[in-house]
Amino acid sequence: MSNSATLEQLLEPFASRPVARTAAGDLQRLMQKLIVHGFSHLPLPGHGQTLERWRTLAAVAACDLALAKVFEGHTDALAIMAELEPDATPVPGSWGIWAAEPPFARVKIIGREGDQLYLQGKKAWCSGAPLLDHALVTVWDEQHQPQLVAVALSQPAISMSEEGWQAVGMASSASLDVHFELALARGVGMPGQYLDRPGFWQGGAGIAACWFGAACALAGYLRQHCTKPHHDVHAQAHLGTVDATLGAAAAALRETAQWIDAHPRDSAELQVRRVRAQVEAAVSVVLEHVGRALGATPYCRDSHFARLAADLPVYVRQSHAEKDLAELGKQVAAQPVGEWLL
């Protein structure tokens, strides 16, 4: 890793930019700097330093969640390729991972020529689409099996549409619809392997680390407020609630990282579903109590706070709420009695 700049030095100017400033080009340039300086080469999950990986994701999210969305996708794509193609070297550049499968948008393999695949269809929710060089994309093969493919995004056979992306929060993540018209790709791993590998759930916890980092950044404004003279006791009560909640979420993330490193080849689905639910609950508490304590001022006068407060409710909806909780409950019910004992 280059020592020419620290992560904090690269992130701080981006975090403090005015809200009105168009961020897409700035985000792309910062991503390139993070890659060049080596900050995107994180420890792989399940290799003994999972918590260090999540700390970097949380630090980037504390700066800007649109940046975190693209950065996390890039680092996840590198981890996926390391897991499925351990002897291959990824093509240089920025990467994304596009795996959403809504019923209205599917991409299919419609032809093959040697190792090259031809893709046809539309992919939705493609984060960072106009900012990236390459993407891993989930598609469907001729036998209707899911297959992961790698695609270079500079092809004329690939086009992008903004019509499906009307977000205010997370607007600069540029999560567009991408259209493939006989676009070339190559297979990564075997059919179904993307979902079946241990790294699938390990990567899912990295997203919770991003939620957590942003929540901590918002909580930091409340903590700073409570160090000033003449703050009110209600703000202290809000800070106490936030501290207890974030402390529990941090402990849960540390415990989950330790479990993943101790069981790198096992499915972490139960552990990750649980920690995502815990961090999501913490996010809700932080958003409520920080807002109630500080009032409208930071929403209106601090660009960094305003962006995080607008982006975090959108980003955390990557959780499926009660659907995810129901699946967690189903899995917990199948576990031996005593799971909650100290």
C-alpha cells in the first residue's frame, strides 16, 4: 500500500464538499485514487482479518455512502474473484457486482463462442454503472441456471438508462439500468456457485459495516454537541441511548467477524442475518435520536451530515426488513436450545 496519502486525507475533502456540487465525477476520481493508493486491496473475509476489512468499509461509509456503495461493490467483486478464481489476476480497473434479480429485469446467455458468452437483457439497480470499468453480473444460462459473468463496460453493446433511478438519497451512487445487446462476457465460476460459496454471506456482513460506519458518523455530531457549554440534558439522554445501541452493534460485528475467521468454509448465513438485523436496528435508533437531539440545524447547514442523513435510510433498505427477520426467525427456531445463553 502506498504511504503517499492516508485514507483519512483522501476522504476528508470529499466528505466536506457542498451538497450542491455534482459528485459523480468527483466520486469516480476518488475511487481511482483509492485503488491507486492500494486502499481497495482489503483483507479477504474469512482469512483472519475480517474485522480490519470491515473497519475500512465503515471508514469509507462515514465519509459518504454513495462512495461506500461503489467502494464496497469493488472490494466485494475482488473478493468474489479471489474465491472463485484463486489462480487468476483480475483485470485492472474499477469493478462492480450487480446481482439484483427483480422479475422485470433479467439478463440471459443467448450464445457462446469458445469461452466468450453473449448476453441479452436488462439489469436493474446497477450501482456505479457509469463510473466503473468492469462488473460481475448475475445472469441466466440456457438451462435457466444462475451464472456469474465478468463484463467489460466499455462495449458499444452495453447501454445505460437513468429512467429507473429517481432517488434523492444515494442519488450520486448512479444505480442505473444497464442494457445488454449481444454484449460479450466470460463465465466466473460454475453455475450456481456465486450463491453457494461461503463468501456470499461473508460479503453480506460487509454491507452492515457500511451502515454502521455511517451511523457512527452521525452519532459523532451528537457527541460533539454534548461537549459544548450549555447543551441540554435531553441531548445527553439521546447520546446515552445512541452509545448503548452502537456499542451493542459494534460488539455484534466484532463477534461475527471472529466467527467468520474461525469458520471460513462454513455458511455464515445465520450469523450474518442476525448481525445485519442488529445493525439495522441500531441505524434506526441513531437516525431518530440524533435528529431529535440536534433539530433541523445540521440537516440544513452541514453538507456532510445532510448527505448521510438522506443517504442512510435509502442504503439500509438493502435489508428486506420483516422478510429478512422472518427468515432469521425460521433459522433460529431450528437451532438447539441455549443459543442465547452466556
